[in-house]
Amino acid sequence: MSEPIKEIPEGEGRSTKIQFDSERNLLLSYFDFSSDANEFVGGDVAYKITIPFASLPEVLRLIGAKGIQTDASDVEILDAIESRLVSFFKLKRMLEEADIDHKSQRDPWP
């Protein structure tokens, strides 16, 4: 069985994928294949956020996913996040403002 992945469109040529890794850390990947990315960055770009499983309860509270616990299935958790995620960058800012443990990185593709 493959790992569940949710993909959220964020405008033309842009999307966010949400999934868990093998250690059940939450992975969010934002991909920008738009002409804007090509013009301003010189090519496609990806931003990634990794949220440790231990921080998942804080993230669920932060986005208002009341009633969803970390012992829920991956699909239930991803569905809850998908239905509440406004944008990758808004979540990134919320994580930073709430001082929730996460790692973010930018991967340019020249």
C-alpha cells in the first residue's frame, strides 16, 4: 500500500503536497512551476517543511483541527490538514509565530 499524499492547488503552476515520512514526521512540499518562479528565481522552486511527529498535536490545535488526535489514521490527519490549510506560506508563518518545532528549506531547480 502506498503512503497517502494530499495535493493542494495554490494557483496556476503551484501546489502543496502533504504526507508523512517513515517516522511519521509531517512533510509539506510547495512546488512552484509558474512563469513567475522562472522569471524571478530563474527556474522552478520548491520549499519544504518538516514537522516532527512530537509537534503534530500543536499543529493540529494551531490549524483548528479539533477532535483529531495523533492516533488517528494518516488519511484522517491529512484530510484534516488539507481541509484547513489556506496556504503553505501562511502555515509556515503560523509555525514560526507559535514557535512550533519545524525545519524549513528552499530547493531551487536552476
